[in-house]
Amino acid sequence: MIKIAIIGNGNVGSTLNKAFSKAKNVQLVGVINSRLDSFEIGQVRNTKKESLSVADSPDLYILAVSDDAIVEVSKKLKGTKSLVVHTSGSVAMKEMPVARKGVLYPLQTFSKESLLDLRNVPLCIETEKEEDFKILQDLATALSKEVYKISSKQRAKLHLAAVFVNNFVNHMYKIGSDICLNNDLSFSMLKPLISETAKKVEHLSPETAQTGPARRADTGTIEKHLDLLSDTAHKEIYSLMTRSIQKTYEKEL
Amino acid sequence: MIKIAIIGNGNVGSTLNKAFSKAKNVQLVGVINSRLDSFEIGQVRNTKKESLSVADSPDLYILAVSDDAIVEVSKKLKGTKSLVVHTSGSVAMKEMPVARKGVLYPLQTFSKESLLDLRNVPLCIETEKEEDFKILQDLATALSKEVYKISSKQRAKLHLAAVFVNNFVNHMYKIGSDICLNNDLSFSMLKPLISETAKKVEHLSPETAQTGPARRADTGTIEKHLDLLSDTAHKEIYSLMTRSIQKTYEKEL
């Protein structure tokens, strides 16, 4: 039985909380919901809202707090003998000033409104000490089928890739939505296309799946599209993405 | 019963062919598989590979050919009394030199490997003559639950929006895939995130769904990411998308 305490009740904290309550061999002994500036170890409370006793002392603290708060919160755990892991894609493990440290990074986008099942979410794990790795691995395996040993360096790259396929993709949806709204068209019309575009790369590589005027160097359509765009930022994005796609496929044309 | 003939057996042609074979009140009298340069009306063949007789003459020709070929192929149908519709997002209806013209634009990405069910695909329809509209509407309604009357002007905007949410999104997947491959990471790790990012905008607006360092103006992470990017094109895309996201949300920060 692994005893854990979660610090933070944002999107990641809430999702982990739900997942742990279902997992075997994991006991959630504490959830810290308090504001970070009033957080102290003594205030860790167990899930029954009683004070955390020494016997309940977690094997593992999970810091599900914002990137900026990781160092500050881990400072407050400086004296602990427990393993402390954060859940961020972009903060290096070594930044936490604790004796036993690690990372449990779920490679997914979370929202509080619809708590995701973690079973199919890739969990990227890393510990500083080799003897701590098994603890974290056991915990991660209890939550997800997809557990990967990933270094801080690789994790930074994964997080960067995630910005492209999640944050930037969502901004493309936003631009599509703006174009619809400005032309009396419902954004809902684009939803089957959005869904199919994502599904396609489940079985095709993105390189093979690419279509469109830039891919086939259809300069007539590209020029028409640039004329239709009145928003300067959208026009710039159109040009740059088109150039980048053309560069990717220029050898075949 | 509407009699139709499909010209072209690419992704759209094949998908329509499959859909028509299941649709009620629609009879597929001909599919032209021949190369465009050898195409003549006389060579239209019915699905039993017999010559098309006058009695079989279609009510409707569907041009499922590449954008560049639409004008040329429709020239060869100049004399026909049937309605001729193309299936392109970006070609204006009026470009076809036929007496009765229209457009049946399926707003979706198609591939021959996995023929899609058209039931949930938005079909955007338009005819020049009002009396032809009902024919096309009946046909479209036999194929899909989502039928929209869309003008050539709106269709051009929809197609432009589709380039952002399909072609440019897929290129973002390609960049994510490149970052993975260059760092000994499997692109498969990103697939649950790609799928969830698309799912999120089914119930949230893209504006609300936006997350990430640009959205929260986390300059530390943005700078780290720019340092990690060695490919100049990827760096440019990162900067431009980040600026555009920041501009979108600057009022709230």
C-alpha cells in the first residue's frame, strides 16, 4: 500500500484525486486544498479532514501546483523524508530542494469540468535516486497502462511538442471559429472535420496525412485565401504555415 | 428517384460512390473512372459497364475532380441538359460553363483507405437556378443529416477556415512528430493529447479551451521553449503563434 498526499486541487490535482480513489494499493491520506501561502506541513489533512498523524505520513507527496509555485512549495517540504514529485512538463526535477525527488508528468490536457480517466494517459516518470523509481513506477502503473521512464531533458522536449499539438492546434481552432463567426457560419460545421483530422493521425503519420493547397503547391487557391483574410495576424500565420508545409514537401513537387 | 453520374474516382468520388449505393431514391447510373484527357460524354458508362443509354441519362453529374480540372471537365458537359455540380470548397459555382450548375461541397477530409460515412458530414449546397435547388437538396438529404445552403462567398470562407483547422493543424502534428523523432520519443505518446484537444472543442469554445504558456503569459517557459527549438521554421511558428495567442487574451492578463 502506497500512502500519498496531493498538494493542489486544480485540474491535475482533481484528476489525480479521482484516479487515486479508484486505484488499488494506493491510499490517499491527504489533500491540501488550502491557498499556497497558508500551506504548512502541519496543516496537511487527511481525507477525513482530521489532522495528518505521524502514522499517516505519506510515502509520497504529489505537487499538483502551477509551475511557478513548485520551487516555493517544495521548499516547505524540505525536511520531509518522503518522496516528493511534481507533475509539470517544463520544470526540471532538480529544481526542488528536497532530499528525495521525482516527476510524475501526465501528458494530457485536463479540465475540472470533465475529469478524465487516466488509464490511457501517458505518465512520464523520473526519480533522482534509483531506489525511489520503483515506488513511483508502482504508483503510475496503478493509474495508467501507459507509463514511460522519461528524463527531464526529454520531458522538456515532450512538453514543447505538446504545445504545438495542443495549444497551437487549439489556437488554429480559434481562428477557424473567428472566420465562421465573421461570416454568419456556425463553428459546429467545422467539428466533424476537426474530429476526423485528429483521428487520421491515429493510423497515418502526419506527414502522409497532409493535404491542402500548400501541400499541392496550389498557388491560385493560396492567393485567393490571402486576399480573403483581413486580420493581419491570421494572414501572417497563413503565410508562415503555408511556407513551412511547402518546404516540407518541396522535394516531391 | 434521382439518377446521378459521378465523374472522378479519387477520395471524394469513391466516398460518394459508396454513399450513393446505400442511399434511398438515388440511382447511380454512371461512374467515370477514365483519365480526364480521354473523357468524353459518349464514354460515360453505367455501373454495369454498359454504355449509358439516353434513357439512363443522369439528372445530375457530380464532378469529383481536382479543383484545376473543374472548368475543363465541365466544358465537356457544355451541351448537357442535366444539372452539373462540383464538390470543391474553393472554386466558385459560376466558373462552370454549363446551363444548370450547382455545388455539393462536403466539409470533411477524405481518404481512400477508410471511406467515411457521410451521415454526419456537413454538405454545403448551392445552385444557380432556384428550381434546381430542390433536386440537390433531396440528394444531399439522402446522404447526410447535415445539409446547409451556403453561397459561393461563404463557401470560400468555410474552405479557408478548414485550411486552418485541418491542413495547418495537421502540420502542427507533423512538427510535434519531428520533435519526438529527434529526441528518441514515440509520436504515439502525443496521440491521447491530440484526441482530447479535438474532443474538448465539441463542448467548449476554442477561446475557453485555450491553455499553455502563451495563454498565461509564462515568459520563462516561452523562452526555454525557444531555446530548445533548433529548426528555424519551427522557432518562427512558435513565436508567431505565441504572439497571436497573447494578443487574443491580452485584455484579461
